[in-house]
Amino acid sequence: MSTLPVIAAFDGSDDSLRALDWALDAARGRGAPLRVVHVRQYAARMPAAAEVTRLPEPADDPVLARARAHLAGAPDVDYLGPEGTPAAVLPELGADAQLLVLAARGRGGFASLLLGSNGLAAARDAACPVVVVPRPGREVYEAPPQEPGPRVVVGLDVDGPDDATLAFAFVEAARNAARLQVVAAYPGPLQLWAGAAGELLPAGIDRDAVEGETRTLANGFLAPHRRRHPGVRAEPYVAPGDAAAQLVAHSQGAELVVVGRHRRRLLAPARMMGSVTHAVLLHAASPVAVVPPAAPEE
């Protein structure tokens, strides 16, 4: 089992306390140490790309003192107080972690924002999976009925699946003794304007055929993971519509929603999350795990 720590970003806010509790449970489930990090900001004199200065817990840091009091008695926890800007430091620390956990919003920014800039930067840039814990009480519209029991949701793009995202979702489902709900959305039937009558007519796409092909592809991508995790009940949910909206709807009551991050491209070398992942981070009712793409095969 990996000895890399689970890192919890902590700024003393109530939201970061909830993320800290989630990170503690995740570390215990993995048999991993927990590292609590409070980034002491000196943005006025430090550039965003400044090298991370790793400092031990400052004796007079009231933020880490609150975390220590909250976790009193928890074993295998250490505390770190680096200087810099969180948007630069947290992704750097993720290079030496198996998981980075933070709240959707911290103390900074506008109260109306659903996702802070630090969460956005970490989810986009960290080398390890990043879990963003939302504020409780987010409303999800048109949430479909679900059978009782723990559930992990993962998004699957059958036109460009990423094995790392599926692998992470299966491991999380096994760890939580949860069923895995695999959301594979496909575009609904196109409609065209028909002449002067102004009525909408279907574009001639066979919806049943598209749905059947999507389901077949999804089951094919799931097959090797099912063999590795025979105890996980993985069920494709295939439906027309926007992938982000489907994932957000299924996030209600889920233990975790797992989404992937875009792979770097030759003509677009910068890291990108993608519009679906961004929308899920903004609106999901459950914690969201953003998984970096698997390394390309040679």
C-alpha cells in the first residue's frame, strides 16, 4: 500500500474543516498518513510560479493550531506551513501525494462563488487526483431516483475514455463497498427546421441504435476493470443529453463523483480540465475527484 500521504489543504474556514474530515477518512481508508497544509500567503512579493518553500508547522500559526485541535488524538498526522500562493503551492505538493483534498471555497474570493481559484488551480494542475468537497446543501435539479446504499459515480466518454479515471473510480467503489454508476451520455437526436411550415422534424438518427452502440462501447471499456474488481457492481447509465448535467443530477446522495482531466495536446500543451469537469466541480452536490490522465503509451 502506498506510503505517500493524503494532503488536506486547510485555511481555518468551516468549509476546510469539512474537507479535513473527508481527508482524514480517506487517509484511514488507504492506510496512509495525513498531511495538513496551510499555505501562508505572501502573494504581494512572490510570483505565482515561485518555488515551494517547505517549512514545518510554525509555532505561532493559529490556522494549523485549529487543525491540530480538531484532529486531537488522530494518529499519523503531520503539519506543514509553506509560504507562497495556494494556487502554485498546492499543485506542487501534489507531486508527492496520493490524493489532494480541499474545500470548494476557502476564506478568500467572493461568497457567491461555488468554486474558488485555489480549487480550480489544484484540480487543473496537480499530478495526483484532487478531491474537491462542496459546501453542504447544494441543490440538484431533476435528480433521478436511486436504490439505497453507497454509490460512486464516474463519467465515461466512449469517444475518448481514460483508463486512469475508470481505475480510480473502481478502487474507490471497492473501498467504499459501493456500486459504481457509470454515466455515458450521448447527444440527443438532432432536429432541423422543415421548410416554410416552421415545424421541427428529426434528423433521421436512430436513437435506439446510438444508445445500443454507446452501451456496447461502455461495457467493453469496463470489462478489464470488472475482472480486476469482481466485487464491484458497475452499471452503465446510458442516456441522451449533456454529460455534465447527467453527472450533476446523479451526484445527489453519491459518495463521490469521479471525472477525468484533459490530456495535454501537441498544439495545446497547457493543462486543461475540460468543460464537463469544470461544470461538475461547480454544481455537483457530492465531493468530486478530478483524476489526471493516464500517461500516453509509447
